[in-house]
Amino acid sequence: MSCNSVKIAAALLAAAFLSAPQLPAAAQTKAPGKAPEFMFVQTAKAIAYKDGVLTLQDVSPMTVFFSDRPQRIVGHMRNDLFMKKWAEDSNRFKSDPPNAVLSVSKDKTPPTSTVVVLNNPRLNGNNLTYDVRTLEGDLPTTGIMSTLFIDGSGGGWIKSSASCDEDGDWTRAGGAYRIVC
């Protein structure tokens, strides 16, 4: 092989090496998955609001929750367990109160939506009460057929409460996990 051939071969090899795509470090080691974020839904037959206190009257005994892709976790937990986790600050709601949207109907009018911050939940029989601060919209003093959509929280506390025998179980249903507590 001539000296020129060696130089050309070395140049081509160097060019091929330098132009080859580099594998990022993340591709070499698997990064830990991000914990799912959850949304919570509470429904009630009626609401009452006065002086910064919102009461969901005849509230469903279960709080529904769900996560987005890729986990697609759905389930429901008893309201008393939801309140317990709030009080323990397992879901960060006590230290960082969640925003929520209250959708409520009044008489036969279309539903209205109000954005609020929720604090200090209290469960008394079939009534669930929150101290609220309005961020957007006007809360009616009364209403019927209400739904409260509570902004998310990390999912570690749901798994820990749902995985206990006395608090619930995990089952896989199609592409989603279903949790009952």
C-alpha cells in the first residue's frame, strides 16, 4: 500500500468515526421513570358556598383519580382515605394547596365553572367542606349536580395507600391499572 493510500484510508476512517452518531449517556443507562401525576374528581348532588367555605352536599363517597400516559392509572378511593392522605401531607396538598375547578349547575341553566384553591378539607357524614379562595369566576351560593376537578399530585402516595390489603388493591385492566380503595 502506498503512502498516499494509507493517508486517504486514514482520512476516510477518521471522517467516518467523527461523523458517526454518538450515543447519549441516557441511552446507555436507563433513566428512572417519572412518577405519574394524578387528577382527582369529586361529585355531589348539591353545593353551598358562603364566606369562603364550599360544601359539597350529598357527595359521592369515593374520590375518582386518573393519570395520563404512559401509565394510564385509574381508580377511586374512599373520601376518608383521601382526607387522611391530605392531613398527612402525603400528596403535598397541605403544604401546597391544590387548584381545582368547580363545575356546577343552577336550576336548568348550563353549568358554570370557577377556579379555586382548596384548603382545610372536612368530611362530615355525606358533606365534604373546603375553605376556598376564588382565582377565576364567581362561585354561586347554591347549585346542583356539581363536579370538583382537583389538580394533580405525584402518585407515590396513591400506590402506597392502594397497595395495602386493608386500603385497596391494584389490578390491570386492558391498558390501564384499576385501583379500588
